[in-house]
Amino acid sequence: MDAALPPVHEEFGLPRTELAVLALRYAEETEPAFVFRHSLRSYLFARALADLDGAKPGVDFDDELVFVSCVLHDLGLSEEGNGDQRFEVDGADLAARFLREHGADERSVEVVWDAIALHTSEGIASRKNPEVALAHAGITVDVLGFGRERLPEGFADRVHAALPREDLAYAMTDLVVRQALANPAKAGPLGFPGQLLRHHLPQGALPDWYDLIAQAGWGDRPVTSD
């Protein structure tokens, strides 16, 4: 395991359950290094937000499941997880298989699957189980900075010192696009990967919502307003 991780364990107190340790090792061995560090930062930000909201691990949420959801949420961007579905679903399916292979119960598998499959789904993940919502919140802070102003002063600096960003947002976007260019089936026109792919194709190459309506075959026409 990465020699930089023991200090992270000591400084931030990562979960040490058997499943958490196995998931951490699997993520590090499977994911690109910059994605792995993003996954860990996402958990640290999720836990910090939970603390700010007064949510208690073991009472209001299952900390192990939040951790596993965060560290495995981008498995779909790994070589092993790169299948024929959008990367969020590929990653969720691989994580579910990993959990079942290590004896997790089906309720835990369902929560982690939802957290991973929905982690780019604004307005949906936040309405699911607390573990799903927390994972989504932490991931969003790390990628887009939404909610960063709520973090304790200096906390993000400590996290980034231990787990450098490596231009995460752009590097990860490039990885999603590379997968989609190699396999367009991974980037349906209405999903997040499709939105990214559209910027890298000639205009009109990937249909948008209005193109899909026009091709539906029902003969619908734009409604004129008075």
C-alpha cells in the first residue's frame, strides 16, 4: 500500500474495519493514482460536512458505508471497471461485485451501488439514504467546490497537503472523455458522460434533447406561445 497512506490514517483517522481496509487497498491497486486520492479526499470532506451538520456515525449514518462508497465511487474510470455502460454504472456494478465477494450483506451492497451510480446525479443522490447523500456531498466538494465554504478553516489545506489534487477536475474529465471516444456506448446523449463528450465532437455529431424529440417518430411540433 502507498507509503503516504499511514500518515493519512494517523492524521485523519480513516475507518479500519476489515471491509474498509480491503476497499482502500482495492481502490489503490485498481484506480489511477489521482483518482484514488480524489476518492479519499471525497470521504474526508463528506465526514467533515457530517460533523458540521451534527450527524453522528453509527447513529445517523454508517461511516463504513460512506467510506467504501467514496473510495470505490470511481472504479468505472479504471481499466478493470471500463465496460460498456456509463462509467458511474460500470463502477457501481464492479463495487457491488467486490462487496459480495467479501461477504457484505445485500442492504450494504444496495447502498454502495446507489452512492456510486448516482454520484453525478444532482438532486437525486441527496434525497437517498444518508450514506448516499453524504458520499455525493463529499465528492461534489472535491470536484466542483460546492460547499467548500462550510469546511473548517484550514481543513482543505491539510487534506490537499496529504492528498495532492493533481489537477483532478480536468484530469478526471479527460479520462471520462477518452473512455467515451473509445466506446460511445458509454456516453448516452442525456447523461453526464455524454455532456462531456459533446464538447469533443463536431457540432451535431451527438444528438441533444431536441434532436431526440425530432427523431421520436410521433410528429410532435414546437408549441408556439402567444
